[in-house]
Amino acid sequence: MSQLGEIQQAILNDDLGAVASLDVPESYRGVTVHKDEAGMFEGLESRDKDPRKSLHVDDVPTPELGPGEALVAVMASAINYNTVWTSIFEPVSTFKFLERYGRLSPLSKRHDLPYHVVGSDLSGVVLRTGVGVHNWKPGDEVVAHCLNVELEGPDGHNDTMLDTEQRIWGFETNFGGLAEVALVKANQLMPKPDHLTWEEAASPGLVNSTAYRQLVSRNGADMKQGDVVLIWGASGGLGSYATQYALNGGAIPVCVVSSPEKAEICRKLGAELIIDRNAEGYKFWKDDDNQDPKEWQRFGKKIRELTGGEDPDIVFEHPGRETFGASVYAARKGGTIVTCASTSGFMHQYDNRYLWMNLKRIIGSHFANYRESWEANRLISKGLIHPTLSKTYALEDTGQAALDVHRNAHQGKVGVLALAPEEGLGVRNHELRAKHIDGINAFRNV
């Protein structure tokens, strides 16, 4: 049996104490993009770029373990938009990130390779820890958040997201979670929620923490009870957590979706105010260069019809170019537009009169710090927020999983099995699981 096979068997047999005595494998399978293929999609529109052509499953050497780091045997991972961006080499090739990181120190030089092992989520078991790691040991069942920071300068010590060397693991660093083994900093680790399977536990990390900071944290919109929250893509990987946080926090979500099926998911979560933007036929852009303010007005009128005359206190933004003008218009006077992404385009346009004359605010929000991620994971562990996993693929089929997300042909989150041989494994707390099984399965088979 191979070294990885022995590790896998020990985990599946719940013999976690044996993990420390097993040899770390010299290599493992990881999902990669290749530096010499960075130009493969030149001349194609984004929608025509196919992640199945650029994402490979390669046997790669296990990286050297440095101080403050951990090697994790990955049982499962998940797809995020950053993996899609990596796979289609937009907006830039991620090898530029790896080259820049490689210049930082001799240790970070490990990341500057002709291949990039991608992925910013994982659940698994700690294999080894480096010098200076005290809170984690081999055999611990963990999930990982994706904030990679150096914290050698002063800027990040009030909020680690402001560290000058802040990066997203598996996107701006190498050795990510879509693999059988991953390298993380120890301060990325958090306890695996014990009522979830490996694939369920792997799916919330990036999007759950992002939604928590963007909506709940003082660093984001600082949502309060009774706030009307407009949520774009409310059944998607990110928006589904925003919808849960709004409902869990006593706010009033207005869920924007693109189909009756996605509307039904929001109803299953408990939302009542829903806009099917395709059914309503909103076209915020007349052409590639000009937006249609009359459509903003029609959209705002629809929101007020649903809320009894109230405009949104908070707009949860992530589509970007396509919706941003409407978002700035729709927010109430003194309201907040909080943005964490631009999946439809990075160059935003809006009418600034609606911003400055109505004292609105635009807040940029990017992932979350360790404390925010820990709090978000704690809510998952207590069954107050649920994973939104809808479908799981094998590691070999990661390209198809990424294509699903690229084409918005998915609901919630799409998972990927690594060392877990099948779905449904890894549950420790069956009593808590039974209590929340409907919420856990809300996105299944949709």
C-alpha cells in the first residue's frame, strides 16, 4: 500500500492517532494549471474558455514544511470563482502572483513553480506541523480558511486583511486544497464541524467567511436586526450564506435570483421576498457602453413593492459591472453597498449623484481575517448556519466542476472529493446532524 493509501486507511478507520507515525508521502495528486499554457485561451471571450482544458490532475512533489506551517491530508475540497479565474487565466495569470510571492523570501520561493496547485477550501487531517506550531497536532480533523499572511509589518495587526503581504491561499499561493495534500499556515486551521461529512465541511470556508465579514462584521456592513438587505445571486455559493446570515440576524433579505428553481431554494432557506430577474426581464445595460437608468428605477420600484415601500439598507454586491449601477441607485439614503467581487466584470460604472447626494457608502470587503473566519466556522459547527453543497465531483473531474461554476450551471457550492473515497464519510456527531439534516440538505438534488 502506498504512503497516501496508509494515511487514507488510518483516517477511514478512525485511527487518527496513527497518522503521526506514518511517513509523509514524497508526492501527491493535485489539480494544477501549467505556466506554459497561460496563453492557451488568447482571443476567446471569457464565456468560451473551458476549464476542462486547462485544469490537470498531476503527481506533484510534496513541498518542504516551514516554520508555522502544516501539511494536511485533504479529504475534500470545493470550487470557488477564484479557481475559475485561475483556470481561464483572468484577469491575469496567477503565475504572476506566484512569481511575486517567490521574491519575498527563500521560504516563499517554494511557491514559484511552473505549475500551480489550486484550490482555496479543504477539510482533512493534519499530517505534520512545522516548528513553532502549538495549537495543532497530527491527527486533528480540520478545515482551513484561505487567508495567508506574513504579519511582519504593523499594518495587519488590527485587521490581518490589511497586512501588506496578505494573499489568498490556493489562488495567490501554491499548494492549494484541490489536492490529496495541502500546505497551509497553521493560523489558517479551524476545527472541522463534527456533524458534517468531509465534503460538506469543505464547502463553506471561503464563501461563508467572506459573507460573514461582508455582511455581519464591523469591517463590512455591520448588519443589524430589521435591515433590508438586497442580495444578488441569493442562491449561489456566496449569496446563499448572505441569505442565511440575514435571516439568522433578524434582517429582511430581498433575494435576487435568475430562475424559479433558484427562487425555490431561497424559500427553503426561509426567505419570502424574491425577485426573479430573468422573469422580470431587467436589462440594466442598453449596450456595452450605456446603462439604462429607467431599468434601475423599475428595479427599485419592485423592491419597494416587496418591502412595503422600503429601500435596501444594505446591498450585498458581488456580480460587479452588470449590476453595480443598479445597486448604487437602489440603496436607501444613507445606505451601504458592500462589494467583494466582480464576477461579471471589474470595471464598474454608476451615477455618482445617487451616491454623494444621498450620502450612501461603498465598502470594499475581501475575504475575512482569522477571527471572522473562526466565528463563521463556529456558527457552522453549532448548526446555526448550514453548508450549501449541491453536488460533489471526483478530483479527476475538477475541470467539469469548475465549468459548472463558470457557466453558473450550479446551485450553492460544488464540492470535490480528494482522499475521501465516497460521499457521506466523516460524521462524528450524528445527533446534531439529525437535528439539522433538512438545512444541511437544502441544496441537494435541486
